[in-house]
Amino acid sequence: MPLAQMAEAVLRTADGRAKTALSHEFAAQWRAAREDDARPEIGHANPPLQPARPDRPELLSPRDVPQRKPGTPEGRIALLHAVAHIELNAVDLHWDIIARFTDVKMPMGFYDDWVKAADEESKHFNLMCDCLEALDSHYGALPAHAGMWRAAEETADDFMGRLAVVPMVLEARGLDVTPGMIKIFKQAKATQAVAALETIYAEEVAHVAYGSKWFHFLCGRHDLDPKDEFHGLVRKYFHGLLKPPFNEEKRAEAGIPPDFYWPLTESA
């Protein structure tokens, strides 16, 4: 099966565990194909504007999602559930960027990166589900944020906009907030959750770096200034200002210098 059709199949699978199992299977097939053939077929696909989703969780407006104190057991379950929801969306986002932009000719390394990222996001979702189930809960037990896919819909026709907003803004935000989450679970002596979040934190740096690498690649192809182009695209597609504090060390490790994001904390 061509890679783009694999990506579409993941997007059209609703159940989270089934979606991530298929994601793992296709990632393994891609790696094997790359070992046997320097250029396996990418193909073309017809990805849905929105990925298939299970009946639960109920998706609510961000302002309607109940706020729970992270210092309580219920609050920690809610936090794990929110991370699981983010990771499931990330699985689809990474397969979607493969399926949606096949009209743009890209090096094979582009597909290697996003297949690897989707494979790791699938692992992250399952780690969060395991943590929830160890606490007698599950993904879908609580309502979730309905706006997670908004950036994908709004950049469905803008490849560079997708790279700017999803990995370089939304995923970079994960680098800012995950250390605080790890601290919460360390204080609660929740060793399983700490180990899972530390795995996510370590691997997310590369996902942000993939976004930066391929954004800069396309800027070079079109003779565009990366910083100016990034500022313009984020102001176009990201609703609101970026909010410090920023994890400047990890952002730099991922290839995003401070002059990319600090100007976006203020109105243009």
C-alpha cells in the first residue's frame, strides 16, 4: 500500500487503540520498505477534513471543559486524560501531513520523519491510556477539548502554515508545560505517569525539530525569510498570542530560536 493510503487508513480509524495499532503496523511496514527500496511509493490519498473519532470522549468548547485541581487524584486523572487526547490528535496530525500534501514534492527524509513521529505519538497515547486504566479510568471517561483539530482544518491548504502552527507552535508548547506536569506526578509519587511523561518529553523535542527543519527547507526552496514567514503564518492561523514562560533550552534544541516566538507574545 502506498504511504499516503496508509496515512488515510489511520485517519479513517475511529477507536484510539485500533488507530494506534494500525499506525504502528504501517510505520513498521514503511521502515521495512525503506530498507528494501530507497524510494518506496508515496502515492496520493483523499484524507478526511476531520479524522474518525470514537463516540467518547464528548468534545466540548475549551471554556466548557471542567477545570480540576491537579493536586487531587481526580485532577491528576483529568490531566492524564487531557494528555491522552492531545497525543491521539498528534497521531492524526502527523499522518495527515503525509496524506494531505502529496502534491508537493519532498525528499524521502520528510516521510521518514513524520512516520517516526506518528509512531512515537501512538506509543504516547497508549502510555497515557495505560496510566488511566491503572487508575480505574480510561480514555473517553471525561470530556475533552473540541478545538484540537482546528489548526489542521485551517491549514488544510497551506503546507507551510501547517508546519508553522502545528509542530512549531502547538507541539513546542508541550515542551514548555510538560516539566510542570512531571513535577505534579512526582509529588504524588505516581511513578508510572512520571515515566510515561518523561518519555513523551524526551521524544517531543524531535517532533518540534522536524517541523522546524522542513519549514526552513521550504523557505529555502521558495527564497523566503524563515523568521518573517513564520511570524506571518502564525499570526494568520494561530488565534491569540503566544504565552510565556518558554522552555528556551528545549526550543533551541529543536531549532526554534527566541526571535521566532518572543515577538508573537505581543500584538503585531
